[in-house]
Amino acid sequence: MLKTFSITNIGKKRKVNQDFIYTSERPVGKLPNVFIVADGMGGHKAGDYASKTTVETIVEEIAGAEETDAAAVLKSAIQTANGLIRKCAEESPELEGMGTTVVAATCSGNILQVANVGDSRLYIANSREIRQITRDHSLVEEMVRMGGIAREEARNHPDKNIITRAVGADHIVKPDFFTVKLNSGDMILMCTDGLTNMLEDEEIHMILEESRDMVEKAEELVKAANEKGGRDNISVILIDPLSD
């Protein structure tokens, strides 16, 4: 039986929370469980509309899907959400240019399946290490991959908030897909960049290791990000997939 805890926080600088999260430990359609993090962008109302509408559309599509393959279900649901976001943006001038990141995951036994668009992240953490499973769709990540800048420089690069893929940005959205085999002691962390821009991976790992239970772990992560400046909304989903 898997255990989860989720939290979202407006941070110290923003007037609106443009993050949106969803968790279901119970089956949604043919999937055994569903977890989603989205970080919206756009004008005053557009970002929170994009993230909320995207997540709700994905959940609706998963619930109605006949397909049993998780990657196929997630891909189709994200494509549908992408079409809807673009349509809404075309019809309402105040929503023009909106978009959102999305990380969606589902666990079946010890197999985790993940879909990702943008720079929100999914990590696997255990007593030994923390490792990022998703790859950021961002300009600085592309620069790191091409050898243009060092990983250390990417953190404070002036263009670090420019993302190269988002739901709503293009006619066709291309999610990345990952399949991960989970081991006993592994914990899944899903989060927006309001956490990862404020805290290094090592700091996140230390908080996860030092805090007692999932509630404390999540709350301590948010607290630490706010103490470092809280420049953005902060959202965290923690999943203990093999808690038995």
C-alpha cells in the first residue's frame, strides 16, 4: 500500500499560486493511482488557469481511457490538455501565451511510470542518494547538455527560467517518458522549480533524511525554500511507494 502527502505554498514573493497538484492513491480509470504537478505561466490569471485546467483535463482523460498502457494513457491525456489550453488562449485575449509544465506519475507494484513536460521535476531518494529522473526542458539544461556551460553555472544563469517545452506552447507537445524500477526504501519526490531553484539536491536529500515522517519532510522542504527567499510558488508531492 503506498502512502502519500502533498503540499503547495504561495512562497514569499508571488501574489497568486500558479502551481496545481493532484494526487489519487486509488485507481483513476485503468491506472492504479495518479500523481500530477503543474506549474503555470502567463499573465495575472493565465498561469493558474493553465495549470488547473491542464491537470483537471489530464485526470478526466485518464478516467475515461480504455487503454491500459500507462505511457500511452498519459501521452494522450497530455496531448488533449495541450489542445484545450491552446484553444482557450486563442479564444480569450487575457489568456494569450499561457502554458504550464506537467509531471505525471503512476506506480504499479515496484514500477514507476513518469511523463514530463517542462522543468518541474521527479526525483527518487533513499538513504544513499537522491537522483533526478526527469530531464528539464529548459534553455540552460540544453546548454549544459551541449557542453556550453557547467552544471554549477546553470543554477544562477540569467536565462534559467526559460523553458523549451510546455503544455500550450506548440500545436504538438512532446512529453518525455521514464520507467523506473523502485526498491525498498525509495521515496518519490515530485516538485515545482519553486523548490529546486531555492535548494540544492543535497539540501533536499538532507531534509528528507533528517525529518521523521512524510508530513514533516514536505513541510520542512517548503519551509527551507521560503527561508532561502521563496521567490516562487512551492509544490511538493511525496510518495512512499513500497511502504509495506
